[in-house]
Amino acid sequence: MSNFKTTEPTGLTRRDVLKLSGLALGGLAVGGVTTSLGGCNNAQADDQCTSTSCTCPDGPTCRWDDPAKAQQYSYFNTLAPFEPFSTLTPSTIPPLGENELRITFLGSAIPQHARGQMMMSLFVEVGWDSSKQAPRDQFVFDCGAGVSANYAAMNIGFGRMDKIFLTHLHGDHMSDLIHIYCFGPSSDRKSPLYLWGPGPSGVESPPGSGKYYDDGTKAFCANLRAACRWHTESFSFQSTSYTPYIRPTQTSWGLPYSPIPVGDDAPDDSYAMVPIELDWTQYGKTPGDNVAYHNPITGVKITHFPVIHDRKGSVGYKLEWNGLSLIYTGDTKPEIHSRDQAINGGNGVDVLIHEMVVPAEIWAMKMLRLTDPAEVPRETVQQLQTVQNSSHTPQGAFGYLLSQISPRPRLTVATHFPTTDDTVACAMKSVQAHCKVIQGRDPLPQENAARITWSADLMVITVSRNQIREFKGDVANFGFAATYQPPPGTLNTPKYHYPDQSGPTAGDPYAQIDLSTEIPACGCNDTCNYREDGY
Ligand SMILES: [Zn+2]
Ligand SMILES: [Zn+2]
């Protein structure tokens, strides 16, 4: 039992207060019903929280204290396996169809959460270039804490992670950047790292102070690059560039301006960090004003639009390719741009990936290791409610938003969510209360229905014109990292190299260290301290 049971000043328990406030909410909802769009109904009074039973999604059969439901996502385990490493030729990337798009979740959680869910990151690949045995184009969207291990497990090497689109600069969306930036050049990214993200927020900090920080992506990159100086120099006895690297231009990648690295790195060096800062206020009102990337060779177009999250300057992205489309909202409150982008001028989108947050009292209950929301201290709920109110989309709002999108996305994915059987069951109930026609996991969407799923780490979704399929990455917890794919050229001489030598093997591993206190190795005979070959 908990020590946190509270009694309201009126003598009512929180449970009683919830009942009363729920009744009030129900009344409001009846008055608030306006329109009903295409098969989805607005919430009715009986969908509202008239008692705490609404926090227990399946009635008596679902309890928040059921350990089995609280510690697994059993649906995910039913998905067909996706094998990132071919057993026949382990170095190859699992091919996509010519006209297929593949989305992989490397992180899917809201902080702080479970070991089984890292912070946010998606990897999107399009089409297949059989001459290169690689996707035609590929992108990282956000890269929060812990996702690097999942990238490695899923055979997605650093060389394929050179285009990173950040929705905003919260730590749970960018904190693995240090790892990706620093270790890419030691692996197979021998070219610069390109980073898209919003420009400065323009928020006076705080109001009345007259102070405006440069909190945009360019300044972030400049500071991050400088902060990583010790790392980048220390590893520069290895080659960090190759010839002939063809640098992208504003035209070749369809960028808003010419890509120029921060700092003093050579523009073809893999320690060069190239920000592409976006005007986050734009959303395509004037055609083309929100294009982040439009590659005429691969055909991929990525546009951005503002969302509402904590502080001005968060964006969502839409990727369009070969008649397929995908939206990733990043973190946001429910708002009109995500809705309108998903309506897409009446054409709809194939996949809508939108964040969702559990009710504040459930969030608090879980973190306090309680099993009854009525036991959570009011202050704790209020604290999390302020987070939700400034930043996120509640379950019911997610359903309502979906009800306003016609035609429906072929698949809607709830993400940034603590995914377990009990939280998903509760969330589904809230979504259904606001959007009646939800198909759940039915693989064949009916006309005007909304097919919905919840993301989990290593979930793989393939999208083609005739089907959308979900898989579960089949990986080894102790497997080695992603395949090394050498760049298509000659590696250049490292920055720290033996005098009078050139080429990638000329790197001098001793150039930056003092060997006067070293215990030396020697040849492989019985009298040596230890063998230089490592054995
Ligand atoms: Zn955020
Ligand atoms: Zn977040």
C-alpha cells in the first residue's frame, strides 16, 4: 500500500473529486460537440471520465497493478521478424522494394522511461539502388539518448547516418549526436555530418529581460563542434576524408541555402558539421517556403512546419517520395499544422507518426510505482500536468486530431509513449472515445477507418502503394556493431601523420601522446613484457 493517499480539504478523497470533476467534464463535452467528420464522432458524455473507471481501460479485466500488462508490449512480440543482418552475406543491407519506403524506430520513448525504450529516433530509407546495393536515400530523424546501440544492432552504420533532421533541441531528441558525430569518422562516415533543425526561437528569456539567446541549430552546432575538439583531434591519426567526395550544393540537395560547415574544418572532412537552419515559422503558405531538402536525383522532398512544444521553434517534418508520404511531428501539443499537413490538400498521407502522452496522473502513478491513480499526490500530478500542457498531446486529443483528418492516414503511429500493454489499452480507449472508427491492428484498413499502432524500439514499418507492414527487428543483444561500408574512393592522409608519408595508413598514433612513462611491448618471444599483436 502507498503512503501517498491524500484527502481533499473538503473531506473528499481524490477519487471522489475525480468523480465530480469527471461529471463536470462530461457536461462540458455535451455542450462542446460541434461536428462529426467522416465516421469519427466527437466525444460523448459517456466517453468522459465520470468515474475513476475511465483510468482502467478494460474495466475489471484490466488493472494497473497487473505486472504482466505493466512490463511488456505483447503486440510487438507478435510481429514478423525483420533480420537486419543477412545470414548469407552479413555485410549487406536488407534490400527494400523499388517503390518501398522503410521506417525503423531506434527510439520511441518519452523521458525518463524503460531500458527497453530509448529516446526518440527514426531512420527512414527509400527505394533500392541495385547497383550500389543500398537505399536510394536515407535519413535520421532525431537521435535521443541511447539510440546509437539500436542503430548498431540494426546494422545501420554511421556512413548511412549523415543526414540528420532534428525536430527540436531537447536532449531526448539530440543527445546521441555527440556519439554519432564523434565516432562516424572512426567508422565509415568519411564525409561531413549534415544537420537540419530550427532557427532561433526568438523568445525573450525571460519576458521583460531584453535578453534573446541564439538557441537555434547553427549556434548549437558551432558549440557542439567546439565542445568535441579533444575527441576530434585525438582521433585524427586516422583518415577523416576521401577523394573524390562530391560535396552537396544548395541545388543538388534542394536546400534553403548553401551548406557551409561551422568552425574551421575543411568542407569535405568528416569532422565538419554542416547545419541547415530552417525558418521554423514557415509551413508552405507560399509554395516552397518550407522546403528543407529536395533532391532531384533521389526524388525525396522533406518539408517542415511549426508545432507547439514548450518554447517556440519546434518543427515537424513531412517526407514525400515516389507518391508515398510520411509525417513525423516530433513533440507537440495538438495543433492545426500537423492536422493540415496530414490532410495534405485532401490527398492524405500514408503514415502519420504523432506523439502521445499518458494522462498526468498515470504518468505520476507509474513513476511512483503505485497501482492506483487516486493514490498519487496532487502536487505530483500537477507538476506533470504542466509538462503535458506546455508540450504534449493527450490520448483523447490524439483521437480527436485523427477524427479531424480526412482522408485518414493509411497508418497512424503513436510515439514518444511508454509502450506497455496497460498503457496502450488505456490509450486506445481514449482514442476510440474521440475517434470511433479505429481499426487497431487490422492489416487491411477499411474505407475511412484509422489504422493505428504504437511504436516500440526496433519496430520496422514498410510502406508501399498496396500494403503497409509492421515487423520487429530480430537482433542480438550482444552482437557486434554495424557493417563497415568503405567510402567509394581513396582515403586521404590523416591530419596527424608520419612525416614524408601519405595515404590513410600514414597516420601517426603516437603524435599526440607522451611515451616517457609507457610500459613497452616487444616482439613475440618469451622475454617480452607483452606481445604487441595483442595476444
Ligand atoms: Zn521535446
Ligand atoms: Zn521529447
